[in-house]
Amino acid sequence: MGCSGSKGQSDSEQSDSSLEVEPLHAKPLVLQRFDILKLYTIDTVKENFSCEFILEFILPEGTDPSTDKDFPVDTRAGEDFKLSARWYLDKIEPQNLSGDGPAKLLDSSCFPKDGQTILQMRFKGTFFLELDLKDFPVDKQELTIKMIYLCQTTNIARDGLLRAKFELGPERSCVLSKLGLMSPKKTWLPLDDAKLTCKPCEHVAGDRTFPALTATLRVRRKQL
């Protein structure tokens, strides 16, 4: 793609050309895995569910694999602009938490796989449950986890060239591994072969818009 601001261009030519500039951070975070490792509870009184889940993203090409908190991240203009895995790690967090407490990042790592850099995170938390009781006591519920990417979709960093978004990998894992021992195992049954429906979306906060990612598991209450 061409660069804008070349000598000899008119203002209108520069404006038209600037629209064609390839953002330096144009490549998205690609979802490789969003698995619920354990679904512990579904509480229809408190309207929440608790679970442990794992996320894996393919990081953009050229990302430094360091997750060291002291690793320098250069966000100044110039050719030396570079992000680390730590930068992405600090920008991804759960959004639809219930009032019982924050989600906990249990562990994280960054590793090479098939020539790509993978960022892996494992969380445990309690999330809001939107009830749909019209078919009670054989009702079906959707359990949704929403992750937010704390970098605006039209960020002004580097003169507006920093862009953020999620994409879904073509061969990704999005499943429920196991239910809890008592609740909800004896009360709820996963539907759709325990697969999660994952989709990118947006999260709006005031005049700011952030990329978001939701993973939804459908369950049905068992007949007692």
C-alpha cells in the first residue's frame, strides 16, 4: 500500500492517499481456542454461573514473545514500533462479571506453534446469567462469557494507525470439557454436543468502542 505525504502531492492527493495507508497493527488477534475447562455452578437465584476457561490467540506476526512485565513496549512513531506478548496480555479481560468478584487469571504463557506465536490464558470467574424461564422446568439457558480487548477500534496511538479487532481462526477449539460433580452435572445438560458458539462483536463505553469476543454455551435443565 502506498504511503501518504510524499513531496509534490496536493492536499487532496495526500488526503486520498492517507486513506490507503496500511495500519502498522492491522493484523488481528486470531482466536485459536476458547474452551470451558470446567463448568462448576449454574445459579438461577443469583443469576450467574461459575467456570474455568482457557483462551488461545495467534498473535500478529512480529510480536515479541516476551511476557515479562519489564519488557519495553515502544508506542512512539517510527520504524521501531513493536509490541510484546505482555502488551496483549494486559489488554484482554472478561467483561460480564457478576457481583461475586473479579475473574482470576490463573496462569498465562506464550509459545511458538507451527511458525506462529500463541498467547494462552487460563481464567476462573463468575459471570452474569440471562435467565429464560418461559419453559421452566425444562428451560434452556445460554451461558455467555464476554472478553474485551482494551484497545479502541480506531485508536489514536501512532497518529490513528493502531487498530484492534478479533478474528476467528478457521480450525479453532470451542467446547465444554466437563461439568461439575454435583451442580450443575445432576441438574443441567449441555446442548449442541457441548460446543461453544464464538463470535466477535463490539463493546461501547461512552464515545469509545472496543473489540469484544463472546463465547456462548447452551444448556438445558434436566427433568427430575
